[in-house]
Amino acid sequence: MLKLAARVGRAKPSAIMVVAEKAKRLKAEGRDIISFSIGVPNFLPGAHVYEAARKALEHDSGQYGSNRGSDALLDAFLKHIEQVGMTGYTRRNCAVGIGAKGVLYNLMEVLLDEGDAIAFPTPYWTSYVDIAEILGAQIQLLPCPATQHYKLTPAQLDAALAQKPKVFLFNNPSNPTGMVYSRDEIAALADVLVRYPDTWIITDDIYNRMVFDGVGYHNFVMARPELRERVIFMDSCSKTYGMPGWRIGFVAAPEVVANAVVTMNSNHITNLPEITTAAALAALAGPQDVPAQKNIEFQDHRDRVVAALKAIPGVVCPQPQGAFYVFPDISCAFGKTHDGKLIGNDVDLCNALLDAKGVACVPGVAFGEPRALRISYTCPANQLDEGLRRIREFFAELK
Ligand SMILES: Cc1ncc(COP(=O)(O)O)c(C=O)c1O
């Protein structure tokens, strides 16, 4: 009998896309749908990025390129990360990938054999679980509920690392919670990490430029430079520059890891296309006014969402300080009904909200936290306000 590989049986389609697809279908049927579901920045890069891509097209060599990424792009990336405090890296520490997701997939292949353990906090970005499962890794979840502001504590990290996972995966600012760790919080976690030298540390920090309230971006290597030998920093053009479809991701890591990612690239993707490379270079090195303006706008959106949710009795809404997500605990609705339909869990709530009010959110269970839902707030302000009004109305109608 013809059979697919066992790993395919472990692969699941993205839970986020399931909601997005339903919202799209309802929209196509003529329903007035407001989507808070997909994590897209909802803006386009500056004109200079398109100009660079057009120029590259005119001068296209049509040839294969570097498996690591072009020297010019890596240099622009190095300057870019220096601006947020990730200093002392060279081209040999870096590699590009097809988006941060492609980089992460490569990294997990590079670091994890089947059966090896990877630890990460819950709520988590969905692909962490999906990729780990495809690769047959053991997943060690570290629950961080709303009551602890969805943040990992040093004691939790200590207990988790004592079990000797091969990899600890950390995400700051967080998708789905929008939480950002302060300098002191990072330092306290870094103090724990130095005591467990056999665990690799991946910091998926692709939202590092999307930080509000002046808290700044902090990484373990800034707190404890000796961790540079084990910390693997991921970045991407997707969110910061409004370029999710361009598929540009980066890693800065110990040389041995970067070299292994380059080897994976040579077998998976070969290189980033010249046009994409030129666009990425222009985004990183060119004017930063589009992302800067968007950051101001998103902070305002964050304020609107949090204010609206805090006004709903029973909803618990920890204050996010980055990315573009809010992750309220909505478990106060469980056991109630809307229009006669029982809200037993987060999936019921998201379905009822979409059916009754045309607002699409992602159930928290997709991120390992079934008491919550995720709101992605990058849509225009008028849509945002209308969607929030409908959510308030929905909760007021619960019986
Ligand atoms: C935390 C996190 N990491 C990685 C990615 C993947 O980004 P990219 O578009 O660069 O593949 C996402 C995208 O949603 C994300 O939220």
C-alpha cells in the first residue's frame, strides 16, 4: 500500500487559518465581517522598498545566490539589530530564511533529534507546537496564565530547565499576548539560564521594534553576555515593515548554529531571490518613517482595545506592551448562552461572535490557552471601534 511519511500524520493545518477561512467565506456570502483574526500588519512598506525591488528586477542576474544571504543584506541586518542592542555579531553569525517561520523550521531541524525536548511558555505561537510535532520532538509546556500576566517567572524557568530540555524557546514581544518583558524580568530569567549550560535558547523576537510605553526591547545576551554562546535570535521583515508575503527572515546565532542553518538552506531553499533581497535591504537600511508611524498608530489601537475590554464585567485583560495583539481571558462567559446557544468554551464563543456579530477572533486554544481569545488590532480605527462595539454588545447579551 502507498503510504505518506508518519510525520505528515502529525502535521495540522493552522488553527488561525481555519477561523480566517470561515470569516472569508461569510464575507463572500455578503455578510458584514470585521476580522480581528489574522496576525498581519495591514500596511504596505514605503515607496523606497518597491523602488529597490523594481531596480533589482532591471538588473536581475537570474543566477543562484548565497545560501547564507547576500553580504549587503547581512550587513544591513547587522546594523539593524545593533540599533536594538544586539551588538557584536558578524556575517558569520547570520543567515536568512523564507520568513522567520522558515528560519525556525530550519533551527528546530538543526537542534532537535526525534524525542528531544523543547520547552516554551504557554500561550505560544501556534507553529511552535506544529513544527515540534512534525519533527517528533517532545514538547514541554510552561503555563503562564492571565493571572501572571502571561509571563514566565524565574522559578518556573528553573523548574523547567532542571528537566534538561535540549531547547528553550522564548518569544518577546509575544504573539498572542502582546506581553513584553522588562529589562529586570529579562535579567532575572537570564540569571537562571546561565545555570543550565546544556540548553540552547531560541529568542523569537520578530516584534522587537513594536514595543510601546518606552519599555524597550531586551534580550538575554544584553543581560548576560556569556549567553551569546547559546542564544539564537530570530528576526523578520514581515511585521515591522508590512512585508509578510515577501518572506524574509533572519537569524543571529553562534557560528556553529548559523552555519548549520546555511547548510539547511543549501538543501531547502538555496537562496532568497535577488528582488526580495533588494527589497529587504531597502526596508532595513532605508527611511523608517512607515514603521515608526505604524507603531504610534498601533499603540493607540492597543489603548482602544484594552479600554473596551476592561469595560466588560468579568473579562480580564492584561495590558500588552508590544506587537499588535490583545489576549483577554473571557472565561467569565463559559456556561452562559447567547441567542440560546451555549458558550461552553472559547471556540463556542468565537463561533457565536462570528455568527451573531460578524467579528472574527481566534480562540485561545489555538495558542494553548482555552480561557482566552486573540484580537489582532491592525485594521483601520473605524473598523476597530465598530468591532469592539459589537463585542461589548455580544457580552451584554449573554444570559
Ligand atoms: C511569534 C512569531 N514568530 C514567527 C512568525 C513568522 O513570521 P514570518 O512571517 O517571518 O515567517 C510569526 C508570524 O505570525 C510570529 O507571530
